[in-house]
Amino acid sequence: MKRIGSLQNFITVLPSNEKFLVLIDYPQLIDLEKLLKVKLGVTHEKKKRPAILWKEAEESKEFFYLVFLTASKKTSVSVDLDFCPNKNSLCKKFWFYRNSYVFQTLDQKLLAVKIKDVALISKIIYCGFCEDLDHLNKMNFIEI
């Protein structure tokens, strides 16, 4: 499993709007919980949360979008992880559920984040590209 920050030029050559499956470690989840002021549902230090990551350019600025996933069917926004064909070879120690759903906060909001700071994603673990997930672009994003 490789962290995005260790992949040479990954962030600069990342094509716009191409989706990637990623894992977020406990320490990064705690940092994101503090920034977002929400609980991400991970309480054990060895746990990770899967997410979908992509980059978009707006007015000559690049932003990263992160949509957190869960196995619990509490939302109607589903993500078929069969569209992420390399997940089992790149992140074989993590058990991915084929049918995942967009994570919902305790106040019933779907958690989708627009990130300006590249440093926030540098420690995220890369698990391969995904296809046909453009429905995630239509979500409302929290900006950090």
C-alpha cells in the first residue's frame, strides 16, 4: 500500500475528474474530524476508512474532492467498488465491500469534502483508479 505523497508526481499528473479509491488511516481521520467537526465512525487506531478521491480545476486552481464510504446502507448514494479493479492487488490487506455507500454524518448529511490543501491528502493510501463514478460529482461538498 502506497501513500499518495510517496508516488512521484502523482498529484501533479493526476487527470482531472478521474476517480481513485483510497484508504484513510486513523491519524488522518482524527485530523479530518477536527477540521470538519464531525465523527467519521472510526474508533480503533488500526482502522481505516475507504473513500473516493479526485481532482478538478476551477479558474486555474486545483481542488481535491473526497467522498467517504461505508458498508452501512443508510444512504441512497451507492458506490459499486467493482468499478475499482485494482483495489485487491494494491490494498490487499483491507476488506472492501462490493456495495459501499456514501458516509452519512450523525445529523444525516452525506459527507463529501472539497480540499484546497494538498498536504491533507499526501498521507492517504492509493488503492487504484475507478470507472463510472461520475454520479459523485453532483453531491454538495463541505469546503476545507
